[in-house]
Amino acid sequence: MRLLHLFILLLLLTGFQSPDGKDEVTVIIETEESASLLAEQIESRIPRLEIVAQYDTIFNGLAVKGRAQELEKLARMDMVVNQYPVVNYKSLQQEMGTFSTQVIRDQYHLSYTGQGVKVGVIDTGVDYSHPDLQKNYKGGFDTVDFDNDPMETKGEGATMHGSHVAGVIAADGKMKGIAPDAELYAYRALGPGGIGSSVQVIAALEEAVKEGMDVINLSLGNDVNGPDWPTTHAVNRAVELGVTVIVAAGNSGPDAWTVGSPATSSKAITVGASALPSKAPVFGIPGDDRHIPVQVLLGSEPWELSRKYPLVDAGRGEEELNDASGKIVLFERGVIPFQEKAFKAYQAGAAGVVIYNNEPGLFQGSLENLSIPIPVAAVSQKDGEWLIQQGVQQNQWLETTEISLDHRMAPFSSRGPVTTTWGLKPDVVAPGVNILSTVPGGYAALQGTSMAAPHVAGLAALLKEAYPDWSPQQIKRAMMSSADILEKDNLPYSPTEQGTGFIDIEESFDPTLLIEPGSLAFGRVDQPLLNKKEVLKLTNPTNESQTVHLEVPVRENGSRWDIPTTVHLEPNETKEVEIGLHLTKSFLKPGVHQGFIKLKNQDHDFHVPYLYMIGTSDYEKVSGLELSSKWADARRYTYRFHLTESVDKITVDLYRAGTMLSHGRLFELDDPQPGMVQGEFKVNMNHLEGAYIAVFTLEYEDQKESYPFPVKFTSS
């Protein structure tokens, strides 16, 4: 389950300071009142602390620098409601190779370049010394170290993610980004290893909005599938202030309900990832027509083996591997790290390594800092077991062939919908596989929705140059209205996979029909009957009249649509079209129901996604657990998590990791309301240091559900 991939690291103040406590650190504090008034109080009561930055646009708070013993005094001030950081945001990418943004510019013969448009990249920083980024880099801010130097992390925990994202948007050298003349600003919110806090991200948003960004790209996120997490609110606020904000959907696909905050923002443009047509290696056994896709691990050599190789089953790698010369070694995931498995195989003379999952589905793995000259690939549990049965046990050899792949959704791309609002996400998709771009010291090909989002940010910059007066809503409308539906086996991918489809750069500049909103969310149906109406605004932006034909979606038993068949639009005319949906719950299956309403004018087909939900579905009701200690009292902790819907009661019990021995109850809540839930509890730290499992038990309608969260308590 995805819950098992959620994690939380509890950081006490002593985790930020040197052993002697003399080093200065910077923290962010939040207030519900005036940030300037809080600053005045701090300057008068704790004069040794330095106010580094003040925030009053996206949220109210301060960045404060000082020694630990002075910072502890902040917890005693009534105006301070939170102190940060809590680690829960990460950049995600995987090394691959290669597709360049230059292909897009050449394909569409783009005349716009992003000239005069300010684009902010909130990420791991940017290597502004890179020859392809130097020209367009104009400045920024670092909310990790709190200075004006948003350089990528170097040395331990070195990063490259932000530079890659920046290059896709606005590289101008050997490589050309989508908008090669855009003004590039970097806001470093993710530090060593690509890790950062929600408030660092919000602080970076604050800086970017204040400095007048036209477009902001956020290729980061977490696992909270809900609309009211703080970063989602901050993104919505930035859009309300006139900034077009682009957010990566996340890399937790292909399961539904995996889009995380801030990609859950209703006002941002949320971007999923697709893979352009390509050739790819696949595994097979001679005489069998089954093909297994090859997915190399991060840091691996590319899989370019062309002849057949014998297979050897090495289990999980715990036993000695003596002789694998000229063979492909099969490992099951688990027990020892990927790099240790790979190195054992390399030492034994293997030609390559295949690691299969120990649970259903694919996985994305990394070799971290291991450098070996043989390729290492990952396959699913089902495919790995098949290779053992048909290859190892039947003494058959593994062969690698190459197949042609159509334009398709990337399997890792996170899917919607969004809990609580039951809204549709992503909005559009863009190239996110094998994307070549700038990194410190050169170039690399990565994959992820992190790579798809900057394609859309670059397009937003081009549209802003072409139409300076367009609002974020108009830019989003142009992109969603003009997107092209992606299909698999002549059937469209679902709306929660692709939104309105793959961005059509050329059409977005000169659309023949504008549709608002881009998708229709009818909500969750709990009552026996539902009669609901939504309104579509259709705008004819051309100088010629047109007739728009609407098609009723395929009818399900228990549903009925009221949709006009035609709408006539004069040049530059806008009309409101009423879309009626009538549902009888007893005739419909529980869960998500989705599809497309098709519209057509004389030039193009258009698709408006729709979604409604009957009863409940397989989403997780609790997500995003964060805990942090109170500085003034190490026994007091604050908690924060997202709850998708009302329940009668929540109890949270603590168990020792490994032994699962009970260590009592942390807290319990009666009748908690949906959304972000936060509060406090007390623990005795003398007995709790180490790794634990916090088990949430939800009680509702005579049912119980449990959700485990790994947690760690530390006193140093």
C-alpha cells in the first residue's frame, strides 16, 4: 500500500545544531496575527535573534536566525503558533536517455521565446554558472540557508534537479529550452538530497510572488491527496494574485488517488507525464511471445545487451554468489540494498542484473553512488517470477529485443482524483520520459512528472509573451481546451490519468474554441437520487461564426444526461451551456465514474472530462502524518494529518517497530472533521527514543479501518 511509503522524520532542535550549541541556525516561525508585530516583539524581547525574512503575502511568518538557546525562547511567545521545519517534500527523478526540448521548438517552428517573461523555479536551486543557464539567470533566493545564493547543493547530498527543470524551461546555449529568452529566477526550497519542508516551499512562493514572477514551476510534492494542505492553499493564493503556477502531479502512479499536494490545487495547472513515441528494449524467452519492459535503475548503465544470456536465480542476494560469468543474475527485491546486489553480481562476472519486486507492481530504484560497468534493471514481481519459471527452471536463455512504442502515459505518473472535493487531476500531460537537460557540470536525461511540468511552464511563458494581458485562468483555459486526447488500443486514457490530454503547443496559441471550466466534477453521491447541473462557458475567439456539436457520453444504467446537441457562436461570443446529470444510486456501481463529453466544431474535436463518485472508493482516509516537538518541552508534540471525510472516532496507538510491542496511546479524537487535522499530545521521551509505528484506527458506521505510519523519536 502507498501508506507504507509515507514516512516522517521527527527533528528536535538539537538535530539542527552542532554539539556545542554555538552555531547559528535559521528557522521559520508562523503566526496567525501580524508578522510585523511579531518581529517587533522579537526584536525587543530577544534582541540577539536576527529577523532574516518576513512573510505576509502567502502566509504570516518570519525567518529567524540565532543560536539554539535563544531560538528556544520563541516557543514561549503567544503569537508563535508553529516552528519548522518538518521534512516532507522531495524532488523525484530517474536517470534515463534521451529526448530534447529542441525537438519541440523545431517541430512547431515557434516564433515566441519567452522574451520579457519572469519564470520562478522553486526547487533544489539552480547551477547558474552553467553556460546554458548563465544568460537568462536573473536572481532568486534560498529559503534553506536564507541568503541570496540559490545554488544547487554541492558535496554531500549534492543535487541537480532544479538545474534540470530550469534547462527545460529556459536553457539558452548548446541546448534550447521551451522559452529560451525567459528571465530565470531560482528559489531554493529543497536542500541536500532534494529534501525540504512545506514552510520552506511556502516561503519560496512568497519570495517569488513578491518579486513579480509571471510563471512559477513547482516540480515537487508530497503524498497528501487533499485540497486543503498548506502548500495547496499557498499555491491557490499565488494564482489569485496573478501568477500562473505549474505543479508536477507526482511519481506515485499508476494507482488512482496518488496526486499529492500542492498538485491538488484547483487553481494551478497540474501536469502528468507521458512518453513520446520511441524504441525500447524488452526482455523475452526464445519461443515465447511475452515481452517484459526494461526499466533501468537510477545510476545504471543503459541496457544495451543484444545477444542471449543464461539466467541465474540469486534469491535476495544473502548467499555468496560465486560464478555468474557471462550470465544475467536475477534478484528478488529486499533484505540487502540494490547496490549491494548489483556489486555482488558484478564481482561474480555477471553481464547484467535484473531485480524483481517483492510485492505487486513495478518500482523505481537507485544504485546511489555505485558505479559499475554492467546494466541493472527492475521488473515487476509477476514478470520476475515468470523469468524464473520459464527461464531459470526451464534452462532457457534471456534475450533482449527492441520494440516500437506509441505515445503513451508514463506508468509512474500520479493519478487523480482529489479526495474531499472529488475534483479531477491532472489537468494536462507533457513529455516526462527520457528528457535531456542541463545539470551541474553538463547534461543528463531524467524522467518524472518533474520533467513534464517545466514543459508546461515554458509554454505558459510563451503564451504570456504572446498575450501579456492574459490571466492565469486564461492561460490554463487555452492549454486545457487545445490539448489532444491520448489513447491506448484506440480507447482514451481516463480523465484521472491524462486530464484533457497532451499539450498542443501550436493550437494553444490560436484556439478555435475555449472551454471553461476545463473539467466537470459532479462530486460524491450519497443520497438515492442526484439531479445536478453544471455550466460550461463556450467562447468563440475567432472572427468567424461557428456551430459546436455536443455528444452525450455513453449512457450507464442509472444515469441520464441533459446536454444540448448544438450551440451556435458568433465571432468572439461567449455562451453558457447547462450540463445536467441525473443519477439513481442503486443502479450504479460504487466508486469513481468518469469519461469525456465530446464537442466538435468545423475544425477540431474537444473533450471535457467529467467525474462523479458513488459512495466510497479505495482511497486512503488518512495521509500525510507530520509530527514535531515543542522546543520548550521535549515531551510535547504537535501533529498534523489529512482526513478525507468525517468519522466517528480516531485513536492513535504506538507500537515498537519490529517487535510491534504496544507503547500505549498517543491521542484520540471524537468526531474529527475532514481536511487538515492538527493538535498536540504529550509523551515521555525517556522511553520512546527509536523507530515506531503509529497506528491510526478509524471508527465509522460500525466499521473500523487501520493505517500504519512509520515514525521516529530522537532526543539528539
